Amino acid sequence: MTAEETADILVIGFGAAGAAAAITAHDLGAKVILLEKAVAGGGSTEASGGNIRQIRDVEGAIRHFCTLADQGTPEDVVVAQVHGLTLLPEWLLELGAHFRGTDAPVPLGLPSGESAGGSTFGQSAFPDVEDSEALGGRLQLAGTPNSSGGEALWQFLESVVKARKIPVRHGAGAKRLLRDHQSGRIVGVEVSGGSRPQMIDARLGVILACGGFNWAPEMHVDLFGTVLPALTPPHRNSGDGIRMAQEVGAQLWHMSAIAARFGYQFPEYEAAFKSTPPSNGFFYVDQLGRRFVDETGVIFHAAGRIMLERDPYTGKLVRCPSFMVFDETTRLSGPIGPQPNGHNRTYDWSSDNHVEIDRGWIHRASTIAELAAWIGVPAPELERTASRYNAARLSGSDDCRRSPQKMEPVEKPPFYAVPLWPCLLNTQGGPRRNARAEVLDVHGEPIPGLYSAGELGSMWGQLYPGAGNIGEALVTGQIAARSAWESDGL
Ligand SMILES: Cc1cc2nc3c(=O)[nH]c(=O)nc-3n(C[C@H](O)[C@H](O)[C@H](O)COP(=O)(O)OP(=O)(O)OC[C@H]3O[C@@H](n4cnc5c(N)ncnc54)[C@H](O)[C@@H]3O)c2cc1C
């Protein structure tokens, strides 16, 4: 079959990484075509919080990220990322972005936890790991009124792509990479989505920017032992980039690394909901009725690692699902699931949770023992757990080391429970890439003509610092485009 179109650089996936790659390649002078499998771009990026990590101290940040990656991500990859992050605000400003709170360029050396955008939550998710203070706060773009951070970022990136008239083929899923058999070079893709498969040639390179595998159940079972719910748009990031890269001999990395937070899944909605309790009057129990974590102190991206722990005797995933238990005071104090972002962000959670109780999402019972029967955990154990929790709040000595300041009573009937899952923000695994965003084969050699960017084959390992994926998507998108542009082609 002969190609029906030719680009210099073909970008697969129209999220943050694909947009950054396409904009950079276009501005270098390349003829770019963007392929997007869904009817609209945005992917996980639009559903995200849109927070971009700031760097205060370059050397410290490099050390911190290398430590978090267990030294498993080569230092030059981390160096390229950190340098890219320091230049990112300026790049965005040059493209016409406005940051939330201020338009000022972001200098290095901001006080820890601050960002030029005025959003001052958090530094590294691991403040106790050395050099964490080298990371600054998180930067967000300003968008239309009431837009979430992810929506604002996406509105901006899409507008920049549109202004450049970069062709975007919506509803065009890349299926297979085309390879020149003599040189081994990747020279295009086969696309599905229309009435018949289509071939598109890429003179300089193909950039895979088609996200992770939040919606690939068979990969979840293989890697995690169960299918994980996801907070992202259903069925978009289904591991296509992994399969395409594998077919041409790519090495995979970070496949078991995920960022997942505590959340809910309900039959009427394919995507999951974040758990956002309104007060500190709640605790989590596993299927045996036992608490297992400091619920208010745990790093929220780490829910996957904590909840995928198996019972050592039965081998069962007894924390999947777990249950969030709370009382009438907490129920009346506010909604337990408003969604600031995520695919279900337009769902209007009732202010006292009564709609979600009526829907059967939240179980109600007049006693703890009755609640235990509803959710299928042993009643004596759940009663013991509830009394220990309430006693620990008063004594200040909690088995799970939760601070007494962050424990409010769970003692006023009726009592409530909602199943709790580790819900995927994103996966990190995929084809391994080097500092030039070239995809590497199983021997560590670049596969000519093939690049990757963003969540697909992310540099992050088991410990995710938070606000790391969007910055990585934007930086690696730019790097991949530059590398492809500088390559010789066929
Ligand atoms: C609720 C939530 C909050 C988050 N908050 C943050 C945050 O604040 N900061 C942060 O750094 N990270 C955050 N993340 C993670 C972050 O959003 C993602 O990791 C990041 O946006 C990924 O960008 P990407 O461009 O690699 O992929 P995506 O934005 O997912 O784009 C990939 C695109 O590729 C398309 N695609 C898939 N397969 C194909 C194919 N075969 N052919 C063509 N197109 C294809 C998809 O439809 C999609 O549009 C959050 C995630 C969630 C869910």
C-alpha cells in the first residue's frame, strides 16, 4: 500500500506532549501532521489539575529526582527534564500563555512551595527524601472563568496549535508503525478509523505521544493483579503506543509505576471519582475491617502502592476495594466527592450526600455492626476498629500514626461506608527513551526515526513527586521534535 500523505514529523496523540511536539516541530519549519484517535484532543491533559512543577535549585532537583527513581532513570534523562522545566515558563509566555495570578516569568530560586502563579500547594510529595526543598511549587495557566487547571492548559495548547494551522486528524488512531526494512528506520504509520486503513509517511520521524494504559484492562491484570479504575476519559489511553513500540523492538520501562489516588467507582459511570472528604471525620478499612494507613497523612498519589498490597496468608488483594467509613456529622459537613478535575468533573455531588446515598453509592446503617454486614466485613473487627480510632483521637496515640489534630470523631449514627479504590491518574510505563527522547531498543540503541513524549514511557518510577507528568509531557514533546528535526531522515 502506498502512503496517502507525507509529513516531515508525524505526532501521534493530541494531549500536552503531542501539542508541545507539534508546536515545536512546526516552529522549526517542519511539516507536521497530528493524529488523534478520539473526536477531540485533550486526553488526560484536559482532565488534569494542570499543575506544572517549578524548580528552585537545578542540582538539588536532579539529585532528588534520581533518588526517587531509585537511580533507575539515567542522570542525563533527568538533567534534560530539569533543564527543560526551568525554561518552560518562558516558552509558555512566549507562546502567549498567562499564568494564574501573575504574568511574570518564573525565576529560579522561588521559596519552597511557592509558584509564580500564586498556587502555593506543596513541594515534593516526598519532603523527607533528600533535596526535596530543591523543588518549588506548582504553576497553572489561567483559562476561561471557572476552568480547571487542566482545562485552562488545554484551551491554551489547542489554541496555539490552531493558530499555526497544524493539521489535526481527529478520529484517526495510529495502529502500526511502518518500518523501512533496509535501514530499519521508522518511516510512517498505519492509521485506522476511516473506512479503510491509511498510510501516512514521516520523512524525519514519528513521535509517539499517545499516553499510557489507564484503559488497558489486560495490562492492569498482568501488572497489578486487578483492573484499576481510572479518572481519565474512558478508552482513550489504552496502551496503543506500548504495543506499537513493542512491535518494532522497543525496550519497556517503569511499567509497574503508577500514580493513583483514593477514589470511588460506580456502575453508572465508566470513569472513577476522586475521594474528597469534607472533614477529618473518617477512616479507611480493608475487607477484614482493619485500618492500614494514616488516611490524612499519606501521599495521595501513592494509593496504588498502598492498596495493591496482598494479604500474606490468603494472597488476596484485601484492600481492593477498601471502604471509607464516616458518620452523620461528616455526612452533613459537606460532599464526599466533589470533582475539581478528572473526567467526571461536571458531576454535581449533592451537598449533604443524600443523592449518592439514594443512588446506593454510599451505604447507610444505624450501627457499625449493621454497616459491617452491608459491606461484607467482619462486624466485631469493624466495631473494634471504630472504637480504637475514636480512642486514639483522644489519647493521641494512633496505630497508623495519624495526627490527632487530623482525627475527628466517627461516633454519631447513622454510619456510612463507600467502597474505595486506587484510581489511576496515570501510568508511567512504556517504551524507554533517552535524553533526546529517542525510543531505545532492547539493546539500548535508538530505533531510528522513533521518538516518544509524555506519559508514554515516562521517566518517573515508583516514587512520583507530584505535578511531574505535565511538565514532562511539555518538555519531552519539545525535545522529541528537536531531535527529529535534527535527524537526517531516510
Ligand atoms: C485527575 C487528574 C489530575 C492530574 N493532575 C496532574 C497535575 O496537576 N500535574 C501533572 O503533572 N500531571 C497531572 N496528571 C497526569 C497528567 O494529566 C498526564 O500524565 C498528562 O496529561 C499526559 O499527557 P500526554 O500528552 O502524555 O497524554 P494525554 O494528554 O493523555 O494525550 C494522549 C492522547 O493520545 C490519544 N491517543 C491514544 N492512543 C492513540 C492512537 N493510537 N492514535 C492516536 N491518538 C491516540 C488519546 O486520545 C489522547 O488524546 C493528572 C491526571 C489526572 C487524571
